[in-house]
Amino acid sequence: MTDVTFDPLDPAYVQDPYPVLARLRERDPVPDVGGARWITRYETVREVLMDHERFSNRFLDADSMDAMLFTDAEARRIVDRRRKVPPTLIMVDPPEHSRHRTLVNRAFTGKRVVAREDRMEAIAGELLGAIGDETPFDFVGRFAWLLPMRVIAEILGVETRDMDRFKRWSDDALAALTPMDAVAQRRVAASSVELYDYLAARIEHLREEPGDDLLSGLVQAAEEDMASLTTDEILSMVVQILIAGTETTTNLLGSGVRLLCEHPDQMEMLRDDPALVPGAIEEMLRFESPFSGLFRVTTEDVVLDGVDVPAGTTLIVHFGAANRDPARFAEPDRFDITRSNAREHLAFGEGVHYCLGNQLARTEARLAFPLILDRYPKLRLDAERSARWAPSVVSRCMKELWVRTD
């Protein structure tokens, strides 16, 4: 048993979880936290991620997920109006996962991402232009979420005027993975119904008037071969694309700017030599992983770091803990944009479930950071307001990051 006691939703832990995670790695690397086993060491996290047969992504079916998330009777009544949507990509295993991912990958191939680089850079420039010389401003609210949301909206063919709603729907989809009170459950339930109703209507429209966007492509695939892709499966995929295409980049941009402001020597190094940007992004991903971790379930009895873990046990593979493991990264709590092995991080997972939005997030960040540093030579944190993190078991997301530019 561990002598490290903590609440993963405690504000102090949410603000800085790494001292606790370090003690867990050293004293009890597979602790039982709220009924789930946390995996905290790099090599063990990687072992779990690479083996989808012993460590399945199918930790809950749709009915069980709803029962777990929506314990409030009114929330259940609301969500029961939603059509039964199959699990997303992060909750299925091959061969079903392989079939779906092949279709979704159309949005994130290297060729498609490169083709959108000019547009991504233009959007970033427009957003910075709209901020202008305003100071202080909330970097997350004014830039970090707007850039990826506008990019993914164009990929999906979503109207720009609907972006605020999509942001809310995306936030609520992630919030659902953290324990909620009755009020929050009802909000998230209503949000999920709104999202699926919106997408269902959009799909029906695209059956008659398809475009050249990803959603049209998925609809056409379903029309051409109903055995290949159902309407409900399209809905499930779009939810996954929405989260993968926005949340990861938002968290990376927000954390990256905070880290550079807290390490002005690293910021100046990056400003003087833009060739360091790709490596800096990898170090940002390692140091402050956009997702803390994801769920798995054991399909057989296993031993992890000396702990007997029976079949049917829920695991949280903790990327944030693994990426600060001194057994893999020297001086892991030191932010160093020239770190030679930074790209060995597990921020995007590993194996068949490697994050499908990884190349999009990296590209958006690679284009955005030089623009930000060039535009704001005096960029720094606002001394009167600290970064505000969202409490979550799986996401490492800042809700606000106030900066000054004067």
C-alpha cells in the first residue's frame, strides 16, 4: 500500500501534480486510486500501450458508460433521448478500431496536413491581428482554442458561426470523464444531445448536398457501403475527431506559452533560432503532456511493476507521470528545449491507438510559436493572475492563461 495520499481533483494537485506523481513512481508505481490502477513508470506505461490484447481499450460499452457518467435521474432522462452511439476510437480494439481509423485517417495524412499549412498560418495571423496590442489578454481564450477549432471546423466542413457551440460540446465531452455533481451531469447530458442532433442534421444535409470536407467523405463512404460505416458510427467518429483535433493543440499551445514565459532563457533561445521550434514542441509535450492519461482494462491476470493485477481491472496509463520518469529522461523536471531524447515522450500514446491528431497538433504549434514570439517580443505572464487549470483525471488543460505584451 502506498503512503502517498492524494485526491486527483484537489486544487493543489491539479495545479502541480508532478511531486505527487514522482513519489508514486518511486514508492508505489501501480497505486489503486478511486478503484483504478494508475500506471506511472515509463517502461510499464509503454508496455501497456503496446499490448492491446492484454490491455484493452474496450473498458466500457455505451450503456455502461452512460450509467457511470449519468447517475442523476434527470441527466439520464435527458441523455436517453440521444441515439445510441457506438464507442469512439479510444474505446475499441482491432479489428473494429483498424477499420474505423483507416477512414478517419483521411483527415490527418501528412499530405493533407501539409496542404493546409498556409491556411493554418493565415488563421493564426488573423487571430493575433485581432488581439493586436491588447494587454493583458487571456491567451487560451483568445488564441489557443480558436486556432485548432477553426482548423478542425474547416476540415469537418462546420460553419464558422458554430465554433463556440463546438467548443462547448468538446469541453463537455471531456468533462464527462471526471466525476460530476447533478447540475454538471445535466449540462453535459444536454450538451451531448445537442451535439448529436446537430451532427445528425448535418449528415442528412450532406447526403443530398455533399461537399469536399471530411464529414462529406465519411457520409459518402457510408452511402457507398452501408456495411462499412453507419450513420451512428459517423457520429462517434466526429466526436473523436473533434476532441483529437482541438483539445490536444489547445493544451499544447497554452502549456507551451506558459513554459516559455516561465523560462525566458529558453524563449530567447527559441526566438533567436527558429530551427529549434520542432524540438521545443517535443519538450513541451513531454514536460506538460496535453492528456494526463487514458483508460485501459486488463483482459487477463497480469503483473505490473511487481503488483498482481487481476483480469477486468481498470487502468489509467499516466502519460504525465511516464514523461517525467528519471529512468528515461535525465533531470525530468528541467524544461530544456534542446533535450536530445524529448521525442521519446508518450504524450500521444503509443501502438495502434497512437493519437490520430498528433501531426496536426505538431504542425499547428510549429507554425504558431514563431508568429507569437515575433509578434510579442516582451511576452510574459500577468503577475496578477496565475494559470487556471481544469480539474480532470485525463486532460491537462488550462482554462485561462493571462499574459502581458507591454
